[in-house]
Amino acid sequence: MGAITLDQANTIIAAAFAKGQELGLKPLSVAVLCPGGHLIAFQRADGASTLRPQIATGKASGALALGVNSRAIADMAADRPTFVASLGPISQGGIIPAAGGVIVRDSAGAIVGAVGITGDTSDNDETCALAGIGAAGLAA
Amino acid sequence: MGAITLDQANTIIAAAFAKGQELGLKPLSVAVLCPGGHLIAFQRADGASTLRPQIATGKASGALALGVNSRAIADMAADRPTFVASLGPISQGGIIPAAGGVIVRDSAGAIVGAVGITGDTSDNDETCALAGIGAAGLAA
Amino acid sequence: MGAITLDQANTIIAAAFAKGQELGLKPLSVAVLCPGGHLIAFQRADGASTLRPQIATGKASGALALGVNSRAIADMAADRPTFVASLGPISQGGIIPAAGGVIVRDSAGAIVGAVGITGDTSDNDETCALAGIGAAGLAA
Amino acid sequence: MGAITLDQANTIIAAAFAKGQELGLKPLSVAVLCPGGHLIAFQRADGASTLRPQIATGKASGALALGVNSRAIADMAADRPTFVASLGPISQGGIIPAAGGVIVRDSAGAIVGAVGITGDTSDNDETCALAGIGAAGLAA
């Protein structure tokens, strides 16, 4: 298995939105990327602001870029802010140091892509990402 | 009505993919943008190559940027290639001079966004964009 | 009503400059943007320095990008400096974390654009933005 | 005299719009820049598309960048297209090879800025730029 399929990506997004509605969150934006960091699917809820595509994508692409979830990049940024800031200009999709960007693996543990969510608190964004990944039968 | 809603965007994408399957086209990628050129929804079919998100988005954002469909930009590029090439570096999403980027209007004629498709010939890409827009009850 | 009209934008700028003169402020620069973050009108007072167009525009476009006024982005930057810094490279107009960028709404509450001002203190810049928006009969 | 004043810039824009209305042209966008290529004033007429700020600015800044009006850059692009295309990525505001970007001089012949207009044909854009410059008592 090489990458999240489009069907899986759509399942992830639908389940993430459903979790957001269940929790009463603000309008979310959800990006699903292939292992190379390129967009497979994206949806921005009505009312979400204009930079949300880049933030959702940047959480996911940053996770793939560094090989750790964006929550760990946030911790890294607390310890080494200038180092993390230096990565933004040299990465195509940016490096967003906030939870909500989660690497996705298949049952064998291979990386098949990443999910990035923005719109509510970073913790809630991540909760919805995990709900979406689980609904597609994949692992975070 | 200010912008294409997420529900309308998903309808556009589903109908564009259906038209592509009906015609036996190669894997398509479809982007739907708000009037300001920001992504509302995107889907890339399994097997499509990695730059497709940017090409689909660039066809649609180029149309909004210049106020004409990307088919007209292709004609412009045939007449004035260096002029059209000069616009790429100053536009966020690029200016893609090939059919398949179509401005979307509401019943009052106001611009509510744009659709961009890539994957098959430009003519076929545009045919699918028009099918998608029609399926959502909007006008090209 | 979709976006601030050019007439309204010119009214906003004239009123903002008038407020600046009334308060004896330094030379101001004022940008008015449509909801998609694209410039409608801009004026830079004689004597203002060369980056003022980008700073004024960046305050306004950052507000639209994140859906909150640039004063709230300044607060966000105090709490999460690396997160806010990470947004600059992925946003076309930059994210300026300082008061003076204000989202503008019509009487129905819909976003019709944003105003960004730079030149004096951020608090004074914002005061002039609010004066300009009010003079045009719009809401901050 | 170092640069076009803001009052002169506003006069240029008003006279350029008046000429456009007199000639029945499409919605224009007009940028006025200081000798260093930085924006002094800009206005985009209602109905103009979203890339017009960059095109108007790019015509004027390209003229200042190369020291000739953008009409001459269009001629240069016909002879040496790849050379002109190579300048876009290395110039902050782009190099637009189309008439409508005009260098402005004071009575002593010193460069005090440039005007860039887009919206109608390049010839008509340039006609309006010359009308604006003349109305401000300056020389093209």
C-alpha cells in the first residue's frame, strides 16, 4: 500500500467534520496528503477564514517533512524557536508548530500520508484528525 | 450569495468525476475556489501525479485573477507569450494558460468562485468543469 | 453587497488620514482590501518609509487570513510566537501581529473586506482604521 | 523634488479614471510609485479582477527597474523573450512587458516615480497613464 486512497481521504474528512460537529467546534478545514506531501483532498467548512487551506496543509506537510506529528513540532518550537522558524522559508508547504497534523500509517506501519486540521484549538483539531484516521481503518 | 458553499463544491467535484468516468478520461484533479482565489475543496483521483493540486488550483485562480476563463488565457498566451509568462511570478497561485479553469456565477451574474480541472486534455478537463458547475445549479 | 466599493474605500482612507491629522500622528499609510485579500485602494502619506505598503496590507490581509483583527493576532503572537511566525512564509501578504488591521462587515454581518494602517503606534493606527470604517457607514 | 507627492498621485489616478470613462474603457486599476518602486497610491475600479493590483504595480515597477517605459519592455520581449522572462523571478514587483507603465519626470528631467495602469488594451491603459501624468503637471 503506497498512499491513502481518495476514498479513504474522503472518509477521513467526513469523519473529522462529524467529530467537530459532535464536539460543537468552530468551522474546520481538513487536508489529507500523500507520503510525498502533496494534497489528495481538502475541504474548508463554510465560514472558515482564507488562510485555512495553507494552515491545514502546513500542519500535515510539516509532520511529513520532519517525520513527527505537528504536536511534537510545537514542543520542538518551545525548546528551539529559531530553529523551527528557520524551516518555514525552506519548506514548500511551511512548518506549522501546533497540534493537528498527524502522520498516517497502514497496518504494517508504513507511512501512507498525513492529515492536517485547523479551525478550533490545536488539541481539538488533533482530536478530529485522530477520529478521521480511525474511521478510515488507518493508524496514527 | 457570496461564495460557493462547501456542499456545492462537493457536488461540483462529484459531478466532474462522474463526467470523467462517463467519458473514460484519465485520473482527474478538481479544485473549487472562492471569489478571492482561496481553496474551498479539492480532490485528486488515485494515480494522478504530484503537481496536479497546483495545476488545478492555478487554472481556477488564474481565471479569477484576470477575470476570464483559462481557455481565454491560453488564447492570450498564443498571441502574447511573454506577457502571460510575466504574470506567473506576481500571482500567488500561478497563471495556467490552458482550458479547464472556469469562473462560476450565481443566478444574478455575480462571481461566486471558480473551478479548475487537470488530468486529461484541456478540452476534456473543461467539459468536466462545466458538467460539475451545472450539476450544482450554478452558471459558468 | 460583496465587497467594499472603491468609493467607500476612498472614504475610509480620507477619514483615517483626517483622524491622524486631528491626533497629530506621524505619516500614515492606509490599505483597503476586498474579502479575498486583494487591494482595492492604498495611500501612503508623504514622508512614510518604503515598506509601509506591505505592512498596511499585511495587517489587513493577516486579519482576513485568520478571521480575527490584527490586535488579536498580536495577542496570539505573545502566547505562541513561533506559531505566528510560521504563518508568514505560507501567506501571500504576510501575517503582521500588531493592532491596526481591522475586518470590515456590512449591516448583515458579512465580511466585505479589511483595513490596515501603519505609521504611528499600533493603538493609534487602529483608532484611525476604526474612524475610517465608521465614516463609510460600515462596521468593524 | 524627490518623489511624486500623495496629492499628485491622487490627481494622477483621478485624471486617469476620468480619461477611461471619457473613452468608455473597461474598469481600470492605477498604481503610482516612488522612484524606488514602492507604492504611493493605488485604486482598483469596481468590477476589476483580483490580480490587477500586481499587474498595475508591475508595469510601473518594471519600467523603473529597467529605466524604460513598459511599452519598450514589450518591444524588448518580442526580440528577446527568454531574457525578459528571466527578469520576473528576480524582481520584487515583476516585469510586465506591455504598454501602460510610464516613468514620470519633473521639470528638470529627474525621475520622480512611475504610473502603471491595467484593465483595457495596453494602448488604452497607456493613454490614461499619460492623461493622468499631464493632469498633475508632470512629464512622461
